[in-house]
Amino acid sequence: MLQNFKIKPGIKQIFRTGRWLRSRFSKGVLILLYHRVAQTDHDPFSLCVTPGNFNGHMEYLRNYTHPISFQEMLGSFETGELPKGAVVITFDDGYADNLYNAQPVLERYHIPATFFIVSGCIDKSFWWEDLTQIMYQPFSLPNQLSLTIQNHAYTWKMNDSGTPARRNLFKSLFQLSRSVPTGERTHLLKELKAWSAVTDEQWQERRPLTAGELLELAAKACLEIGAHTVNHPLLADLPLSGQEQEIIESKFSLEKLLEKPVISFSYPYGLNSDYTSKTIFLVKKAGFHLACSNFAGLAGRKSDRYQLPRLWIKDWDQTTFARRVNRWLAG
């Protein structure tokens, strides 16, 4: 497959290392976390991998690692016969570009993947992308913003509405908004839209999958759909009843749409502080077979299947990606 691919100077040694790792090591499974395959002017969360770099990532994985599905991973844990250089591909959130930009590349290289979907955003929008649009679409912004969030008054003053000022305000608003109940956050976004005078036109390249697109994605061979809650809340900040509702309803609504079981889950944000031991209990109780977090490491037979580590993949070129994957697979 590589005979028509021009290898850049310096990457040949990394490719040789990949072959050596695949032949020698079997320390665990490296689970990779992607969000988007797209090119955009504003990427405040570093969610996007460009289509060209994503193709380079998948090409490298197909030729120098052993891509497997979650079911293959669990089966290998049971038998003790873990493939060498095993890698699992995952996507969080459920952006439309997962279907249009990621899926064709996965199909080209015959690589399985799991897509964790925020069920309440299907056919709608992601609240953090609404916030991004509010902050970055208008040509200029007012010099002052005053809001009341969860009974606390906040005021921000902006000397200018250039990129640094917008970025700082955006970060503050995001940190405050992610812990706000869904209803209050919807009201907050309406206030911000009125303040910024942003147009109602949605940035199409940032939208979630529609129900029809999700069905199309789920019908593809080797692709699995998992749950990522209903509204992408910070679960640790919710009461148990709220956590249970987010977890169970996401599973139920996806299974109803797809007409098949949904057995994998990923925690929103996914750091240890973003969920609790009681959250894990609720995920098990809901009937999920595994759950993914958002801290790096290798998954092995002794790993907690409800706190599987993942490596967040950024927009690295193929050389950088190969170097990082090899380092993690070597343990």
C-alpha cells in the first residue's frame, strides 16, 4: 500500500520502529481519541485534525500497527491473546464531518472505529459551538458584558474585540457554562446572542450529525455507535438523579433510533475530576460493557473497563503522529 507513497526524509526510521514495535511488544491497547476531521478558522478546543493529516494517521496505523474494535479488544482480554501493536480508534461528540471526512478514510484503510454520540444534539447543535459562533462570528463585540450565572453576577470589560480578548472571554464563559444546568445554559446562550448580535445562521461545518446521517454512519461495516450522554454535562457536578438521566436516556434514545444495542460509553470531558465512582456505578447499572475516559495510557487485561484511558490526538503531521504512537505502544 505504501509503494505509491513518498516517504519524507526522517520518517523512514520511525516506520522501521513501527515494524519493530509491532513484532516485539504487546503491552496493551492504545485507544486514540478524535473529535473532528475538518479544517476550520477557529478551533479553540483543538478538536480538529485536518483531512490530510487524518489520512496520514490512518495510513500509518494500517501499515505499522494492528487496528481493532472494542469487541476484539475485550475478546483478547478474555483469551489473553492480545494482538501486538493493538490500537482502537474512537470519536467523541458526533460531528457531521465524522461521516463525510472520517468514514471514507476509515473505509479506505479497513479500520474499525467507535463514535460516541451526544444524543440530545442530534439534528440540533452543540452548545459549545453555539458559544464559539457567538464569540467569533461578529465583526466586533460590545465593550462590556454583564451576566448572572447560577445566582452569581459577572462583568467582563473588553478594551478591544480582537482575537486575544475574544479568546480570554470565550474561555471564561466556557468554564462557567459547562457546569450550568441545560435549561439555564440555553437561556444564557440567548442572552449572549442578543449581546453579540450574532446572526442565527448556523456554521454548517460545525454541526452535529442528523438522525439520518447517524443511521448512515452506523450502517457502515466495522463502525460502532456509543453513548456520550444527552447534553454533554459535567457529570460530577450533577446530582445522582441527573447523572442517571443523562446516562440512561442517551443509551435508550440511541438504541431506539439505531434499533440495536449500544454497549459503550464515554464520559464528557473525561478527566478523573469530571466523574465520580458513583458515575461509574451508574454506567455499569445502565448496561454498558465499557466506558472511556480522557487521560492517556494503555488499556490492558487488568485495566478498569469503565475507565479506559485514551490518547487525545491533535492535528499532528504523520511523522509526529507516528513518533507519539510508537512511544505509547512501547509503554
